[in-house]
Amino acid sequence: MTEQNLETVILAAGLGTRMKSDTIKILHRAAGRPIIDHVLDLAGSLSSRKPIVVVGHQRDAVMANCGERARYVVQDRQLGTGHAVMQAGPALGEPIPDCSVLILSGDVPLTRRETLAKLIEEHRNNGNAGTLLSMVTDEPAMYGRIVRDESGELMRIVEAKDASPEELEIREVNGGIYVFEAPALFQFLSTLSTDNSQGEYYLTDVIAGLKNSGRKVGAVITNDPVETLGVNSRAELAMVESELVRRHVEALMREGVTFRNPSAVSVDTSVRIGADTIVGPFVTLEGSTTIGQHCIIEPGVHLKNVEVGDHVTIRTSTVAEDATIGDHASVGPFAHLRPGTVLGKSVKVGNFVETKKAKFGEGAKASHLSYIGDAEVGADANIGAGTITCNYDGVNKHKTTIGAGAFIGSDSQLVAPVTIGDGAYVGAGSTVTKDVPPDALALSRAPQKTIAGWASKRREEMKKDGK
């Protein structure tokens, strides 16, 4: 359930120089999606209002990615987190509305909705003007330290670069996620200064300002520090992706999917899998892939944007992209389904078969060692080993049509454009350049010639020559 009286601000202006990349860090992908997309989903799960995204570096690319899912304000100069939130004021309207403002970072995608809901609930139940998410860690590093008084009341946040040696010993640190009451937030943002080691407007100073003015502030400690992990390096990106995949796999297992080795798969968060499907190790499932119920996905399979029906078996080392696989089909091992492939019900595409823009009718088979491209294969047709649809003439692609119940003998070449009629036969080893009528037999190989005794005579000649 989303709230109407909650605005969300997502800070997304920083480049992320430690990523060593030409791409802004929030557009790097984790579990199949840009990092900021996970944060947008989180914001959308909490508030019915579109989040306000503060953009700066590569703003056009960020706005193109986020599209109409957000509102935008620009931070031309990156002068700190406080300065970034200041830019959101005009988007809220004038006067500042009486609502809560949740502040998230575009590079922190692992926060759970339940955690933020608890943060907002405690903020409101305690009548706070500002509440932050904190964590306790044995390695506080460069996190801001949470300073409390003797009674445990939150007093202020001290950035690591401004902290005293005693303050650096504090293990409770700032998670960088806040909820404020909007009027109080923007009142104290206007009082911030850059009198600190970094010469920036610190959002954290708002907490001290509110406290010193007699307003209530608080901190909610998260039990899982990974929820506040930001992506600032390739190593942190890998950690974030691993956690997103782990959570998604666990959710799928709760829904009835079996993973034989959950830690040895890569499954994008956008992938959906039906109950009683079994997924082997070293499987990669990407994009909009959906897999039905009672399927078997053997080790080493790689699917991207593939729709898989029910009771399908996809065998070891099969690769498929932008394809559809119907109910009760069998694919692989070592098959390659290229974009545009559509396999109907009970189709078999076997080992070392490659397809591209090929539609197979119900029960059709291509069991081994074939290339079927730009083709339509009728129901129950059988394509023998080594068959090739010669679809490219060096300039244009052409279509091959194989009728229902047709039989294509092994090692045949079907030179498109060509049609093999329903129930027709193509003899093994044929090169077919003309249409074959229904129920006809097409042969294009030279007649066999047999010379009796030739081999023994040849061996005797070789002995005489000393070979």
C-alpha cells in the first residue's frame, strides 16, 4: 500500500569516479537493471507520488532511463548532499507542503521496503521532525558517526573527515537514508554553511539544527548493514548484484522453484519462474525471461528474454535469446536459439542445432546438427541431421517453408526461397533449389556408381609401388 502524504527525493547527480567508467554509476546494471531502477521501484512501493530525482552528471542519460517514472531537478554543481536536496524545493511547490520527505540515494539499491516502512512509522509515531536510518558496524570507515548523549538521544552526525579521534571510535554510523517533515527540512536547509573540511552543504547538519531548535529527531538502527551499501566501486557493484540475485532466488524458492545450487546461478530480478521447475547450477537467466511450471533447466543454460512454456526441458549448454518455447518442448543440449525463434508445443530441437527467425509447428523435430534460419516448419515435420536452410544470397535473406509432415533427409541444403509441400520427402544429400509439391519426393544427387574389386586392386598397386 502506498502513501499519498509522502514525497521521495532520490539523489542521483554524482558521477562515481571510483567506478573508473565513462558511465555514471547509477546506470551500471545489477541483476539485469540499472542500479537506480531498483531505487525507483522502492520509491514507487512506498508513495503514490512520482519521486523527485536530482540529476547532474549525464543528466540526459539518467532522465532517458528513468523516463516518466520520475520528476527531475538539476544540480549543476555538486556542492554536497544538502545542496542536492535544496534543488528539490521548487518541485515540491511553494509554499512547501505539509508532508513527509523520504530521501534516498540512487546508488543504494538494497534497502528493503519493510525497513523504510518501519523508518517512516517510527518517525511519525514519535512526532519527529527528522529521522535517519543508522547501522552498527565494526568497520565504520568513512561513514558519518552518530553522536548520542548520555541518555542515548541522537544529538548530531559527524562526517568522518570532520570527526575527532574519540568520535571516530563510534561504531553506529549514518546509513544515508532520511525522512523529514518538509517545512522543517527546507527551513534548516537554508541555514546550512560550507564551514567544514569538504566545503560542502551537509544534509547531516540538518539533524543537529533540528535538535538544537528543540525539534525531535531520531535514528532507526537496521539489523542488516547491507541495506545501506552504496555502489562506489566495481567490487561494491558485484556485492550488490550478488545480494539482489540471492534475494530473488530465495523468493522464487519460496514460490516453489527448485535450485539445485542456489549460489551458482545468475537470475535477473525481472525473471519469473513457475512452481515445480528445477534449475541446475551455472544457469544464467536474463531480462524478461519467463519459465513455466514443471520445467527442467539443466546446467549451463543461458536464456535472455525467452518465454518458456510448461513441462519444457532445456538441456545443458543451450543458449537462447528473444525466443519462445512452447509447452512440452525439448531443446538441446548445445542448441542455439537466436532471436525470432518460435517453437510450438512438443517441438524437439536437439544438439548442435541453430535456429534464427524460425517458426516450428507442433511436434516438429530438428534433432541434430542443423541450421534452420528464416524458415517456417510445419507440424510434425522431421528435419534430418546436417540440414541447412540456405537463407542468404549475399545480399538478401529469403524464406524456406517446410510443410506439415514433411521429411527432410540428412545432409540436405534447402536453397531459399523454396517451399517443401506438406508430406513431401527430400532425399538425403539433396540440394533443393525448386519448390517440392505436397507428397512428392525430391532428389538431386548423382547416381551411385559401384566398381567391383576396385579397392583390392588399388591396395595391390600400392604394395608394388612401395607405399
